[in-house]
Amino acid sequence: MPPHSAGRFYDDLADDYHLLYPDWDAALDRQGAALDQLVQGRLGPGSRRVWDCACGIGTQALGLASRGHEVLGTDISPAAAARARREADARGLSLRTAAGDMRRPPVPAGAFDVVLCADNSLAHLLTADDIDTALRAMHRSLRDGGLLLIGMRDYEQARADRRPATVPQVTRTEAGRSISFQLWDWYPDGERYDLEHFQLLPDGNDWQVRVRRTTSWALTQTELGRLVTAAGFRDVEWLAPERTGFIQPVCTARRTTTP
């Protein structure tokens, strides 16, 4: 893997990922409820076959599984996918997981009602060709009329400002407070950036400092919408968190034709 690969980044982060949330269990419930409402609003009531193509440690997959959906979670990080499975087992939830690249997914064609790509995961693909490859794989995996859900940061202002960092997140643990934040180093193109993810973990009267590095593409909603349409999806719409209750803006689209 290259030095700033997403796979290595999330392998290293898998054990500590829950510390990005003040209360991870509450986030599972809240995000699962928001996504379930979106799915039912678009496809009607009932259990659906869902492929979470960048499941991480299961933040969204577990929430959807707890609401009765049949979920497969794959992730480019084997460590993250393995933790998602352990978390499902610990909660008595049915969740299948596997390591897999969303550009070359280990899933059959037409097998799913919903494809989910959340937590800004698509931003780790750094070229239009890679994103097109991933989106076309998602398109193939859906049945006719199937639903695509993509959760992404709203990058408009971040690109305009060349945002240098994220706001620190403080999480209380049994050992004390942990602190997480990112530093962003923008490329000359003004679109891509290397990020350094810092976690300060309590260690008695001192701190453990953990740093992970990866690269992201700050795609705007207009840019990503065009790529989604070019991959064969229709009815592309962006929904703000105020409307959905989800943590990030969500792009919704439908599989209606084969690209």
C-alpha cells in the first residue's frame, strides 16, 4: 500500500475509531434511524438487502441491521471489517462482513436494494476514473429501481477557505478524555489534500499521541452529482442533514438503466 493509502489509515484506526464520537452507541442508533427513514421513504416499508461498501467498524451497518435490514458490509481495511463483525456479534446482530475494494467489490450483480457509501469514504478515491469505476460497480450491484445513498462532507466552503484543520472532538472514556482532530495540507490544485489525523489518548498523567495519514479529494456536490449521473444513475438529489437527521449531506439516486 502507498504511504497515504486509505487501507493502511483505517487498519491503524480500527481499534480507536469509536473515539471519533462522543457516544458511539448513540451514533449507531441515530444514524441507523436516519438511514432507515430514508430507505423507507424511497423504497417503502420492509426489510431491504443493503450493501454498505465502506462499512468501517460498522457505524451505519450496525444501525441498519438493528432495524431488520439484511446488511453486507465490506471495507478496504480488513481490520475495520473484522471489528464490524465483532461488534455485530457482541450485539447479537446479523451482519456479514468482508474485506473488499468498492472498485472491485466481492458482490454479485443485481443483488441489493440499497447501496450505502457513507462517512466521506468516496473522497479517498482521488481520480474521476476511480470514482466512476466505483459508482459503476455500485450500479451493477443494485436491482432495477435500487437506491444509492452517499454520505459526504460539504466541501464548498472548505475548498474556498483551504480549511487547515477540523474542530477537535473530545470524548470521555473510563481512562479520561480523548481528543481527535485533523490537519489538512492542500495540494496546489485546491481540490485534494493530505490529512494528518491526531488522537490524544489519556495515559495516566500524560498522553499517548497517535497520528495517521491519508489523502482525500474535496469533491463538491455538483461535481459528484455529475459523476453519479455519468455512471448511469437517475433522480440524483442532495439532502441536507437538517432534512434527514444524518450526520452529513446525503446524495440519493436510483438505478433505472444500465450505463
